[in-house]
Amino acid sequence: MNRFRLPARVAPSPAAEEPGLQNSAARLRSSREVQSRILAERRAPEQGGTVEGVKAQLSDKPTEELAEPEFAGKREGESRQPQSSTAPPEGSASELAKPRKEKLVVLFRLPIAIEKHLEQIPGAGEVTPAYMLRAFAKEARAELRRLLAEDDLAPHVDEARRIFAMAATDMAVGEPMTVYAQGSAIRAMHAALGDPWQIEPRATIVGAFLAAISSRLIEVRRVR
């Protein structure tokens, strides 16, 4: 006997009696009947009936009706749900209402005259000028992030215009810095600096206001 030969079946398959798709239909029909009977027998004590009465009722029903309880829960649940239209999610409206921040990389530069005022700030001798500049830049970035519209820019517009019009020789050497600003505030900055069509680079416009905010912070803290 060849060891690779498959063993004979223990019993003939019931599907062998009916060829083709009839086998699948017969197996599906018999399984639905059995499951329907089991489900009906479980429901009989709850409804006050007997198992024999339920079996008698089931025998009178056609096979299609007996198959319904198995899939009724899922199918009815799906059919009861209203046809939802392609409505936007609930959070989309609130997201559109929120102000949109934009990320920019600007060159943080201050006027040379303003950097000299760092020496007049209390405690300036305990830290380096570079450390102080980073501290003021951090505060200025936080203030820049809170600006929303033209009214918020009012305290910084004059200084920003002066810095924007300065020559490069009047500005100290700066360093690139990542900042965040509201889109509405950026448009107001362009308009405040005489660029309503937004021709100038946004980084240049926002950098002027960042320097103006930092200059204002330094002027407030220095001892006169």
C-alpha cells in the first residue's frame, strides 16, 4: 500500500446524493430549519407556550419563514437605520470655526540700539546677552501666537513699521526661528505694513512684528 494514498472516507458524504448547487441548497435549508427550531424552543418558556406547540407551529410554516429569525436581528437593524446622506462629521464645523495657525520660519533680528538696552535690565550681569535674547524671543513668540486681528496688532504697529523700514546695517545679526501665527493676524500685518496684496514674504512681515514685540518687552523691563 502506498503511504501517500489518502485514506477512504469513514462514511459517504450527504452531498454526494445531490449534484451541483442542490447539495449547497439542501445543507443550507436543513441548517436554517435546525437553528430556527432551537431559537423557537428557547423563546417558548418566555412566551408561556410549550415546546410541542412551538414545534407544531413550525411544521406548518414554509422553510423561507423559518429561516428569517436567524438573520432578522441584523437585517432588521440595518433596514431600520435611516439612509444617512453624505453629511460632514460633527467636528468639521467646529474645526472650521477655530482660527487656523500657520507655521513660519523667520529671521529673528533686533535693531542694534535695542540690543544695547539689554545691559540696562536688572540681573543682566548674571546671564549672557544671548540667553536674554532667547528669553525675550520666547515671550514674543507666545504673544505673536495670541494675536488674532487688527485690534490686537495696534500696540506693535508703529514699532513694526519702523523696523520694517530699517536698513540691514541697522539690524543686529539674527538667527532663524520657528513661529506660529494666526492666518487672520498675518493678513492684518500685511495691511498694517502697507502690503494689502501680500506681495512681501510672510516671513519678512511676521519677523518685523516679532522684533517689534521683543523690543516692546525689552523697553518695559529696562531701568531708565
